Amino acid sequence: MADPPTPAPPFTAGGMPVEHSRWTRFDRWWLLFFAVLAIVALLVYGVQPPYGDIFAFIKDGIVVTLQLTIVSFFFILIVGMLGGLGRVSGNRIIRGASSLYVEVVRGIPVLVWLLWIWYALPQLRDSLGNWVIGFAPGLGQMILDARIPAFTAAVVGFTVAYGAYMTEVFRAGIQSIPKGQMEAARSLGMRYIQAMRYIILPQAVRVILPPMGNEFVTLLKDSSLVSVLAVSDLTRRGREFVARSFLSFDTFTLVALIYLVMTLFFTRVTTSAERRMSVEKR
Amino acid sequence: MADLIIEIKHVHKWFGRVHALDDVSLDVTAGEVLVIIGPSGSGKSTLLRSINHLEPVNSGDIIVDGIHLTGKSTDINAVRAEVGMVFQQFNLFPHLTAQQNITLAQCIVRKRTTGEAEKVARDLLDTVGIPEKADSYPSQLSGGQQQRVAIARALAMNPKIMLFDEPTSALDPEMIKEVLDVMLALAKSGMTMLVVTHEMGFARAAAQRIVFMDEGKVIEETTPDLLFTAPKHERTKLFLSKILEH
């Protein structure tokens, strides 16, 4: 990518640069992020008991929550991009399959997807394994022994469910690019896939950056649903601490504040990425 | 006729119930500049777009540089690389600079190295008169400059044929001349050009032949001088009287 062109000079009044131009361009919502971060730090390191103990207990959960969200989001982006390309495909079968995927998955709550993959799928595996073992003992045993860790199950569940939402985000982005762009690319001899790769998708990604960031933050919050699986995320660690200490108010307040710190942070990062992209496009 | 580069034979195209091209036949010789005029909806843009298969036709045959476009096994991308197209709305790639607009397809279709492609781009930007705009994004350029970049982008592929689909219709009046000048120079260089336009000055100056279309049919096909001085058909006369009056 080329260097972005030099940004427009700050607003001037009577030829003099307006003072505090840095301040006016500064995204003030960062202040809310720092305020909440300060409250958390004050509780944990200033007030100490019980918050210091709670934090020590749940901090592993923060890492798990972030890992789960980021790993899932990576796969969600891949599924969403392929799904989005499928939704605008000229091939009826591909288009139909992508649409069916979106319609079916969107109609089922994320929590139910997670429960199904974690509790229902193993039963299916056992039935299948016991049936196969009758005529192919080796293969049957392999099926019966197949165990997926809770973390992987959670990633799969989120990828399936959010992949459908992301498919629609990508479809909308691709369709927002004027038809002339594809025609110009094709008229230069580019193949459909090349035109998508070099012309349509780079523009579509700029368009869908806000909804993409929104999906990420929603996923970060929905990741708390995995506490029904055996994944020790932030929420589950909080519940475990409450179970042993009965400090419901303090624990869940701290958990809530930590989620807020994370979502505020990622919302800000998305916003500044959007700004940079729009400067580059000028 | 020697050196036929485009042969269009009895082509029909339907958009739903609209008969956009109604038994159109047209031959173009290599090096010829052909201007197509006609009222809006007469099928002239559709005809142009069918030549590089942006608009597949329903029946008839189109042969470009010896390749049948209507054949099942035709590599349409190979044909398109030989046929440059300039659009009414420019259709520059807004996320790329002027130079990148010109180099991208060279690198991925013509397999040129970045260095080669950039040299071609700089030479062409020079030819169209805006060498200083290489690093500008399309949104930083005027309409006339954008259209000149679009012409350079098409020329960078070394096409044998250039198609112009109302290249000046979206431009402010003071920018039309700079684009027409580039097109005139291109016509003088011997490029085969098919131009859909309402610029009768350009038709007079550059065209060897002029085609008048109406309701999907080729009504009249003659030289510019004859068309303007002695149009044969009533519909041609009516159309010319409307566009030449003001």
C-alpha cells in the first residue's frame, strides 16, 4: 500500500492555526476508558480486600476470554468472507448453500449452539462409534475416543454462529461497491476472483469496518456464554469465586467493570482504525 | 474489406421485454475510428459493452480479432485484455492512486514486473498530460483528470481496440476538451476506436465512419460529412435537428 497522502492541515482562523487542534482531534471517549480503568485499578490495588483477592482469582479468566474472542474472531472473519462471497456468487448452488447457512444459523440462539456442540454432539459421536465398532472396531474406537476440548468446542460454536452474521456483513459490504468497479476490473482482463481480491474486497472492508468492530465487541460480551461449558472464562471464574465466598456484589461488579474496560478499549481501537482508513481514502 | 478486427453479425439482445439490440450487424476495420450516435436507449452502449462481453448477447455472432465471443470455450479474459474500455463514470479504483490504477492490471494480467508497469504508467500519465498526479487518489482529481487516468489505465494493457462509452457525458463543460484532445491524439496514432458520444465536433474531426442507432437497430451508416449534410433517414434528420439546434 502507498503512503497515505498528507492529512489536511488543521482548521485555521485568520491564517493562524487554531490552538488545541490536538485536543479537538483527540477522541474524548478514551477518557471514559481511562476512567473505568482507573476505577478498576483503584479497587484492586487501592481498596484491596476483597477486590485484590477477587482479581487474583479471576485474572486467568480475562486471558481466556480474550483468547477465546480473538481466536474465534479470526475464524469468523474467514467464514464471513467466504460466506459473503458465496452470497453474491453467480453460481446458484453456492449462493443457495450460503443463504441456507445464514438462515438456519441465524434462527438458533448462540447459547443453544454452544450447548448443542458441547452436550448433544458427544451423544451423536457415541451412537455413531457404537454402530461403527460392530463392523470396523478400529475406526469405531477412534470415533468413540474423539474428544474435543471445551475451548475448541466454544471456538467452533462461535465460528458457526457468528460466521453467519459476518457473512451478512460481508455481503452488504460487497454489494455496496458500485457495479462499475467490477466492470472496470473485468474490462481490464482481470478474472472474477482477481477483481474481488484487488478491487472489491479492499473497498468493502473499509465500508464494513464499523459493523465488523461492532461484531467483535458483541462477541467479546457473548463469550461469557461459554461459562455453561467447561471453559474458565472471566464470567465462570467470577461465578466460581462467588460460590466459595458469597461476595456476589463485589465479584460481579468487578467482572462487569473488567468487561467494560475491554469493550471500551476495542470500540476505541475500531474507531481510530476507521478514521485512519477514511483519511487514506481521501 | 481487409483487416477486419471486429465483426458483428445479426446480434440480438433482450433486457426482459426490451429488444435492446435488434439484428445488428457491423464490421470494423483495424485502425478505424467509428462514432456511434443515437438517442438514449437506442442500444449504442449495449452494443459497445457486448464487444468485450460485459453484456452477453442472446443470439448472433461477435468476432473480435479472430476470436468468437459467443463460443463456449472462449477465454473471455484474453479478449478483454485486447479491448480497452473507458466508461462514462470513469470507474477508477478509489482506494488506489492514479499510478496504481494504471499498474495493477498490468502486473496481474500482463504479468509485468512492478518496475516495468510503473514505467508504462509514468509514460502514459505524461501522454495524457498529468504526470504530476501519479500519487493522487481519484477523489483528489477533477473529472477530466480522472477520465484521462482511466484512458491511460486502459491503454497500459496495449489494447488493439479502445471502446469509449460516452466518455465526456459526466464531465463539466470546461473539462470536455482536455479529454477529447487525448482521444483525438489517440485516433491520429492509428488506434481502432469505437466511440459512443454526443460530441459532434469530435465525430467530424476524428471519425471515418458514423453509425446512427435507434430502437436497437442500425439506421444509418455513413461518413460524418454525409451524415451531417445529407442524412438519408427521417429519424436521423429528426435526431440531428434536436442535438444540433442548441
